[in-house]
Amino acid sequence: MIPTQDGRYRTSVSNGLMVDIIQKQDQRTGKKTRGIVGEILTNSTFHPHGIKVRLSDGKVGRIGAIIFR
């Protein structure tokens, strides 16, 4: 079974979803940036470090957490 809240699985991610991403320059510190998914950039169904997305404001990073309102 694939977890539905896991940002490592592409099936868990969709446009319009609120997420926390870790940008490339923040990988060492783990600083997260919150935003809305505008585009999914990872083509594979799974990535161990998180699916790469572009937020609606243009920032790119890997999903660290999916936010539920």
C-alpha cells in the first residue's frame, strides 16, 4: 500500500496542494519553505528524498511535508 500523505510518492502530490519544500540551498540546514504546488517536476513514481515541485511563486524544491488545513 502506498501512503497517501507521503511526499516521496508522486501519486500523493497534485497541483494546488499546500506543501513544505526544501530548496537546494537549504538542504544542509533543512529549512522548509511553504507554498502551493504549481507544477510537478519529478517524472518517476517515487523519489527517496521527496518529489521535486515548482511552487506557484516559482520556487523549486523537494517536498518535505504535505500540509493539511
